[in-house]
Amino acid sequence: MTATRSVTTSLPSTFRHRDFLAFHQRDKTELAEKVDGNLLRKGMLINGVTCCLSLELNDDYARLELDADAETPPLDNASLMSLLIHMLGLNQDIETFESQYHSHPEISRLLAHHSGLRIPQTVTPFEAITWAITGQLISVEAAVSIRRRLIETTGKPHSSGIWCSPDPNTLAATDIDTYRSCGYSNSKATTIQRVAQMLVDNELDLSLSANPLAVSRDLLSIKGVGPWTVSYTLLRGFGYLDGSLHGDVAVRRNLQQLLDCDEKPSEKETQAWLNDFSPWRALVAAHLWAMQSEQGY
């Protein structure tokens, strides 16, 4: 038995379709996310229900369909529309940023290549923080592989065959040995388990309506969660554009290229440079990330 619901929203003329689709193509096995042309299919547990989200991008509009293994969909139309806007980053005020810095000597060079850049979002902030903890101090490829094994071990399949990522209830109840078998260090396993348990116990608020500064404070109090993990979680899970990713290796490496420095800037130097762009520090960092796929810098 399945239940479906769908919503549609318009897209700005500057929307970068490729950025959104590429974000969801990191796992080439397509276990839990599959991209076919302009269509993304993603498995998620929503309120405990296995669901398949199908998000179709067209030139000037996007359509999101929810296919739930239940008698009724776990989200109403308004909630599904909010999810669509969130996933696409349409509530990010990038127009103000670009207007303010279009003549800046360095930022204007980034905008020349990446005008319209938005931050594609995870479906939930919990998905973002599990990504962030998984990816601490390892390559993206390694993080993708470990995350895939965790989904295979603890996730659930939707009736369509796509796999759904585990939710907080599942990961709170997952023992450390299972995490270790998926490739997690003891420290990362304990941290994810702890965050999941805090959500189950209502000791942590990661709802999209939560105050990002309060979320930052609460996350930093958790052992195993540092500034980079918090900034990444806020950026990918909440669309918060003012976290400082000064500790990110790719940000520092690409800043060296942008500024034509002989040596890679230190974390302290990178932090000082990014601070000039508050409240857009994380968005500037995302533009620096995007340099990796561009030539001519």
C-alpha cells in the first residue's frame, strides 16, 4: 500500500540545476539517491515511514512527489512545499550577497564563474550532521563509502527498491560494533550514537525552525563535535550562510589560489579573511569549494 502527494514551485532564472543534481550524485552506487537526467529519487524515513522523494527539475519549475509506504502520506501539502523550497535552497538570499559584492576584487571573480550559486540541502539537519561527523578528517570518497555501508546495515528499503537512510531512533539503538563494521572509528560512532540519542530524548532540537545560534551552542557541547562539523551542519542542514569553514582544507587551498599566495593560508588567516564577509561566510566558502571544478583561477 502506498500513498502519494506532490507539489510544484517556480525556479529563478539563475537556478543552477547541475549543482543540485551533482550534490546528490556523490554515491555512484545510487543506493539511496538516484539521478536520472533532471530527476532525483531519494529514499528517506519520514516520521518512521519509508518514503521515496522524487524531485524533478525543469527550466522554470520544480516538482516534488512523495511516495510513502503507508495509507496516508506523513507530510501535508504545506510541509511538502516547505521541504521542496528547503532542499533547493530557494530561501537563501543570494541576490543580496551578489548585489553587495559584485564589485569586490576577489568575490567578483568567484561570481563571474558561479553567479546564482546556492547551497543544496539535505532533507533533514540530522542527515547533515551524520554526513559531517562521517566526513571528519577523511576524503569525500571515503565518507561516501562509509555512509553507504551504514545505510546498507541499518537503513530500510522503500517498496520501490531505493534504500532509506536510518533515522535517529535507529542510530541511537545501533551498537558501536555495528558502526565499526561499517568503517567508523570508535569516536565517530560514539558521537553519532550520542547525537541520535539526544534527539530521541528531546535533549537536542534540530528542527528547521530552531535558532541556528542555539543549535551551534548545543552541538559544540557534545564531545566529538567541533566548529567545522557545526558549520557544515548549519550550512547543509539549515541553509545558514554565516558559519565559518576556515578549518576546511579545500577552502584554504582554494583561497591560496584565489589570492595568489605562495603558501596556503593558516586557519587563523582564513578565519580573518572570511570574517570580513559576515553574514555570508559559509556562502563565500561554498564559492571557494566550487573553484575545484573550474579553470582559470
